[in-house]
Amino acid sequence: MLPDHSVSSVETRIKMANDHQMADLLHVSDLETIFHTNQGFVHAVNGVSFKLRAGETLGIVGESGCGKSVTVLSILHLIPTPPGQVVGGKAEFAGRDLLRLSSREIRQVLGSQISIVFQDPMTSFNPVLTIGRQLTEPLEIHQNLNKKQARQRAIQMLELVGIPNAAERMNDYPHQFSGGMRQRVMIAMALICTPELLIADEPTTALDVTIQAQIVELVKRLRDELGMSIIWITHDLGIIAGLADRVLVMYGGLIVEEVPVVELYTHPQHPYTIALLASLPRVDALGHRRLASIDGLPPVLLEKPNACPFAARCQFVIERCQHERPPLRLVAPEHLVACWVDLETGKDRP
């Protein structure tokens, strides 16, 4: 149960999320991020644009190195500089461009309005501070609670995420929790100030499948109770099937397909998306179907892509793909694809 000081804001947020006329919570446009290396500039994110509605869960998928984590870390000023540098774009959140905020201003946003859960919770905690201290500190900073109020709120959050004997475990250190329990505590820390947006950067990758399922169900329940928006980053298309509303498929630092989650599995339109889905094991597959693999390697992004980044690995490639980058174009309601070939007809798109 949420404390009284949080209930009214959460109820307001849920009401606003149900209002279809509400403006987008987050609008990222033309985001570009590079990294300085000994070999030259690596163009990690190359003009990424997307929107996130209030109360919506957006999945971002793609193989390692496609730019999905760098995209969200860029808008939160979490790219190490140097070698990283955001060189273009906007990220409008609640009326402000996050990329234009000062270090002090972005710290005020992080934790209170936007929270992030990382892949490895052990590296996200301070190993010499108790879990209780790490949970209460943001409440004292962002919500001006005294130590007693902050402790009560922290215990409530630990109970909410399923930590047994929450009051006693406040005095424990991170190493005294199992991997799954540490991730639950990390989620409690991320949600303790009831943020409007939760970003989960592959939070279940290091966990076994049983714990993965528990964490996903936990996040879904908390999303519904708190009325927050979620960006869930993963390379596992199976995880987001029952979690996301829409999905961005990334490759080579670009969005190659934006699609409602149902159509992702029933009507994929980009060759890379189709290849990703073909590599998934299926419980309904007959016989002993071999898992498909994607031949070739991801592109080395020492130059900004001026052609289709997937062309070298694509079975549908045409001559135009080699020298002209396809834009994201609407092919169905809320379904955008960056491909020169209409896979249904086999014909070139104009």
C-alpha cells in the first residue's frame, strides 16, 4: 500500500494516463551520440526519434551494440564524457529538453521523475552502505522526509516488491541478498519516489528464467498500481511479449521498425525483425526445427550509415539498399518500417 503523500499523485497520473488526449510524456527527436576512439569516431546513435505516452510501456530490442542502451543513457546524461558525446537532438520530457539541462538539474530529475534499473544490481549499489540507507537517502533529498518517515516508506517499498522481513533486512548490505532479491531491491529503489518514467536496461539478463518471470510480473503489477510509463530495453523478444505496448527494433544505431507489440509477432515488416523472430525457440514448433541464425556481423560504425545498415546481412537486399538509407515510413496504423522492399509483395517501395 502506498503512503498517503504518494496516493494523490499516483491517482492523478493514472487518470492522466487514461486520457488519450494527453500529450506525450517523452519525445526524443534526431538523437545522435558518438564515441571517440583510437580508430576514429564510433557513431553509436544516428538520428533516433520516438515518443512515449503516459502510462505506456515501450520495448526497445536489438542485438548487442545496436545502440538501444546508449540511446536512453544519452538522454539522461549518463554517457561517460569523454569518450562519449551527444552531438545532436532533443529529448523533451514534461516540457523540458533533458539534453539542455545542467548537471544539477538532471540530478533533480533522476530519481524523482525518472528512474533507471540496470542489468547488474550489484554494481548499482554502494557495497559499504546498508540497503536501508540507500533506500532512504533519495526520500530525504527529493521529498524532504525525515529519517523516520523515510524509513517507514522504504520498508513499505521493500514489502511491495516482495522482500520478506523487510524491516529487519533494512540493516543488511547488498552482498547479503541473492541476485533476484537484489534486483527487487533495485526496483524498490527506482520506484521509491514514485517516478513518472521507469527505464529498465536489461534488468533480467543475469537472472535465471524463473526469477526473470517473477521480475517481469512484479514490474507489470507496479506499473498498473503506480500508473507510470516504462521503457524496457532487452535483446530478448520473448520477455516483452506480455509486457510492452509498442516496440522499437534497433540496428546500427537506427530504429528500423516501430510496431505495436501484437503486430511484432504476427506481422513483422523489416528483414532484421523477421530474422530476430526466426532465431527464437518456439514451444509450438513441430519436429526438430533448427534455430535460424543471422549470417554476418553487425556493422562497424566508424562512419555514419548512409545506406541501409542491414544490407550486408539481408536476404531481400536490392541495389538501392547499398547506397541509400531508407527512412522510417508508415505501413499500417502505428507501424513504421525503414526498408526499401515491401516484403509482402516483393516489390520495391517508391
